[in-house]
Amino acid sequence: MKIRKILDFSFTHILLLLLSIVWVMPILWVVLISFRQEAGSFTPYFFPKALTLDNYIKLFTDTKQFYFAKWFGNTLFVAICSCILSTFYNLSTSYCLSRLRFRIRKPFMSFALILGMFPGFMSMIAVYYILKGVGISQSLIALILVYSGGAGLGFYIAKGFFDTIPKALDESALIDGATKFQIFHKIILPLSKPIMVFTVLTSFMAPWMDYIFASVIMGDNYDNYTVAIGLTKMLDREFINTFYTQFAAGAVLVSIPIAILFIIMQKYYVEGVSDGSVKG
Amino acid sequence: MKIEMEETNSTIKSVSKAKGKSFFLRDAFKNGDKFTKLSLIIMGISNLVHGQIVKGLFFIFTEISFLIYMITTGMEEIFLLGSLGKTQQGWVYNETLGIDVLQDGDNSMLILLFGIFAVFAVSIFILIWMANIKSAMELQTLKNDGKKIPMFKDDIKEYLDGKLHNTLMFLPLLGIFAFTVLPLAFMILIAFTNYDSQHQPPGNLFTWVGLENFKAMLSVGGTISNTFWPVLGWTLIWAVAATFSTYIGGILLAILINKKNVKIKSFWRTMFILSIAIPQFVTLLTMKTMLQDEGALNVLLQEIGLISGPIHFWTDPTLARITVIVVNLWIGIPFTMLTVTGILMNIPKELYEAAKVDGAGPIVIFFKITMPYVLFITAPTLITAFIGNINNFNVIYLLTAGGPANLNYFQAGKTDLLVTWLFKLTTTGKEYSYASTIGIIVFILSIIFSLLLYRKTAAYKEEGDFS
């Protein structure tokens, strides 16, 4: 019996180890490439011959073709602005749908559901023309507006959270003469810190990861690129041989904060997924 | 106090319900005093007379600006929607100059965009107009009852209390309208025009063609439909394969990590979660280069001596399809693992104990207890995941960009999903009408699968009762 237990134990752990090697290898590989001294996208051998920090240094100092530091700043700026707007939009909508009763509440929720069924970037070209019509295409403001514009439709998670806060709290405050706005920002919001953090962080992360909308809106305006489109641009056929190792360095720099944020928030993430699907 | 409030609330509700929209309009015509009746034509007059200066000015200002907008451009814009422009850009003989002059044509795209905007403007104006009459009627009743008329300050208070939803939802709705509804309406209408690479404004006009695009897409025999059906087929195969493989793999992985004898569970979990924590454009683009003919994996395998020549992961159509599904496992399995872990921990221990007493082995337990239990709870997420995979743009686009290309297809490759084909048609092909048609078809597919979900999910019905 004991032997069987030991066998089972070691088998499980060896299996886990093998699987995690498969899972982590591509990630380790990017890290490895980011330190590789030899330029070029492909090498006829697997392990780099020499390691260096040059790729990271060049990424910030060599601004002739690409300006990574500026992209980083752009993304940070867009992320901060759009996360403020999105959080406000998202929490306001969620509070209204969870706590207030008004005529367009139900229609709005069904409408949001239907809107969500369209492929997200079907409207992309039209968004581009609208921005162009207003005269702000290829600008960072356009990106901020696009990222935060739909935030009111992503109310499922926060609404689900607000729904769990006891109604009795609202009612007692109401008796004490509080207005609904006071209930919102003095009672509900302080009780919803976890979900606020989640909303802030998810909307903060989006600009770092989005490639599609940013690339359509920015076109060839390299100066206003975000890191995602900039780094992807480095892998274009004409650049890949010179910039591949720098791409890896940039990718590592962007991934570290994003990955840390994600791992911190994984719990809410799960709740969001199951909530969103059940409640619609 | 509370009961009283609820009572008044419910009476207000029932009254407003009984008086439908048309009803209060008729009421205004019939019983309105002269100011209410005047408000039907000159908005805000009743508010101004009764001392609600700000509100009244707002109504009047809205009306004036709306009228100016309609007279200067709005009317024409709506009118032009019918034809989407008639004058084509081209060389016209100018008699005074005696030469051909380039004449500006109508821009069908802008006509459509402004036209939709004008239609929305009209509907919003009608809403404000009705609010104006409602307000006038309210003032009339208040005055007749001899009650105090709320001033601007009271109104503001009301907008932070009873009408808080108007205040809080205004900006979010504006955002949704400008960046979701308006563009979507535009693109849906495009599906009924011939806005393709041959009809690009400003050089050319495009016009309404009814259901032609859908016919071209769904019929059998044309180039478009010869692409559509195989791409649709692959989309469905992909969605089924990707959903179920990651689902089952994720459950197995979660069970493995949650085994009683596994040490440092959170460490293992984090190792797997890394693959979804890192932005997809990083991981997928890395995978793409790793699996190239001269990429790292082929080099490694050749160094070890497992293969003599490179494996063509991306250039062989069948292999490329298998590869995207396998790479998708890398992202999808940790994702399912994450969602399932919590559910696994909630399975009642008694179930397992009872099964063990009955002499069930681990495999029987898995198929008779774990699977049914998890399936029961996660069935809704399964359908959401399926819809998500139909729309799984990132994995396909960043890995293969739809390739390898197929000459029999219309601007599509062997691994293209409907959505990546849509993306290519809009960005590189400029075949907007076909792209929009595909968008609508994907929408219809999603709706069908979601209806299956919502009809089966009791939780959704319960939410309706929530209050």
C-alpha cells in the first residue's frame, strides 16, 4: 500500500513537472531570446551562444526606427485615462442596473446582450470613419474614447457583486435621509473595493494587450503607437531580422507587470467568467 | 415612512403604466391648458412661464438647434439616404473654361454615416420633445393642485436621488451610442449595399442592393460562396474542437493539481496560468516564430536528432489546422483549469466516500461523479466558450493570419475563421459589404447558440425575479 502511495505521488509530480515544462518553455524561450547576443530571427541552433543586456538597452536608446520608450509612455497614458473613464462608466451603469428601478432597465440589459453578440471588430471600420469625421483619428484621445466607450456594456461582473450587498443597508440609509447618490458613493462603493480594484485593473490592462483596434486606428502613425502594435510591427518581414531580439526584450518588459496583475486578480477573473455566462 | 414611499412609488408606476406614451400625448391635447398646448409647438414655454428658467431655456435651445440642424443639413441627409448619392466624381466639360474639370461627386459613405446620425438625432429630439410635454403636464397639475413648483435647485437634487439613473447613465450611454451603436448600425446597413473594392468613395458611388450580398454568400457556385461554406465549416470544426479539447483537458489538469497528495498546489497552478497571464500578442507571436520551418522547435528536434527535415507546421494546410488547435490547448487548458478548480472543491465529499464504499475505482468516479457534476455546473460556460471560439480572432490571426493561403478562396486561407476573414476583407480587401454580411451571419450564429443557453439556464429566469 505504501509503495503504491509513493508511486502515485511521484507519478503525479513527474507528470505535473513535464506538463509545466511544456507550458513554461515558450515563455522561457522569449526571455532567453531577449538576452541573446546574436541578432536575427532564426538561428540554426536552439540555445544562444552568448548572452547580453544590449537588447534592453538598445530598445530604449536606439530610436531611429522605433521609439519604444514613447510607445510605453503612450500606452501608460491611454491606460490611465481609459481606466478612469471605464471604471466610472462601468460602476455607474452597474449600480443603476443593480439598485435602481427605471423603465429602460430591462430593455437596456437585453439590448446589451444583443450588442454583445456581434463580432467586436465588425464595427471597427465605421469607428475609424467616425473618428476621422470628428478629426481625431490616429490620436491617443481616439484610443481612449474607443477603449472606454463600450465600458457601460460590461456591467455583468460589478452588477453581480452589487446584487450581493444587502438591500437593508440602502433602506436604513434612505430612512436616515440619504439620497440615492449618497448611497452609491458612501455605502455601496466603499463596500465594493474588490470589484473596484478589479474594474480598474482590467480596464488598465486592456490597452497593453489590444492589437486589433489600436492597429486600425493608428495606421502608420508610429509616434502614437502603443506597445502591442509597436512590438508586432517589429516582426514585419522588413524588420524582423534586425529587431527580433529587441521584440523579445520589449515583450518581456510588458509581460511582467501584466502577468503580475493577472495573477493577483485571477480569483475575480473566475467569478467574472462564471457570473457573466450564467446571468447573461 | 418606507411603506408610504413604496405606496406612492407604486401608484406613480401604475399611473404611468396606464397612461402609455400616446395616452399622455392625447391627454395633453385634450386637457392641457394654453401653456401646455403651446409647449407642443414651442418647447419649454410652460417651464419658462412657471419660473423653471433653466429647464425652459434648455428645451427652447434644444428645439432651436435641432431646427437649425434639420434645415441646414439634417433634412437633406435623411433624404439622401434613399439613393446614397447620385453624382459620381468625374471629368465634366466646363464651357467657360473650355476644358474638362474634375467634378466632386457625392460620397456615399459619408451620406450613409450622416444619414444614420440624422435619424438618431430625430429620434433623440422626439424623446426630448415628449419629456417637454410631460414636464408641462406635470407643471399644470402641480399648479392646479396649488403645490410648489420645483426650481432648478430642486431638480438637481432630484437628479441625484430619484432620477439618479439619468445622471449616472448619461455618459456611459453616450459612449455606447457613439462607439458601439452608431458604428454597428452603419455596418449592418453596409451589408445591404455594394460597398466593395469596386465601389469606393469618393471616386465611386455605392448604392442599396438589398439581399444580394447574402445571396452571393449563401448560394452555391460563386467565388464568395465557395469560400464562405468551407470557412464556415472550418469555423464550426474549430469551435467544437477547441471548446471540447480545452474543456476536458482543463478538467483533467484541475483534477491532477487538486489531488490530495500534490504539494505546493498554488505553485503548479501559477506555472500554468502564466500562459494566459501574459498578453496574447506576446505568447502567440512567439509560438508563431517558434513553429516556423526554421524556427526553434524544428531546430531543437533536429539537434536532438528526432527528425531530419523541418516539420511544416504552418505551410501544410492540414498540419496548420491541427497546430492551431494544439497551440490553443496551451492557452485554453489553464483557462478552464482556473474556472473548474473552485467547482471541484465544492463537490460534496460524501459522494466520493459513498462511491469508494461501493468499490468504484478512480476512473469510474471520474466518469460517474466528477464529470457529471462539473458538466452540470459549467454547461452554460461551455456554450459561452463555444461562441467565444467562433469569434476567436486572436489565436488564429496572430498565429497563422489565416494562412496557408488558398487560391480557390476569395482572400482567405485554410485556417481562416469567419471573423478573421471578415477582418481581412475590411482591412486589406476593402470589401466592406461582404465583411458586414459575414458579421451579421456570425451574429445570427451566436444568437442561435445563445438561445439554446438561455432557454436552459434557470439562473437567468431567476434574475428576472431578483429585486
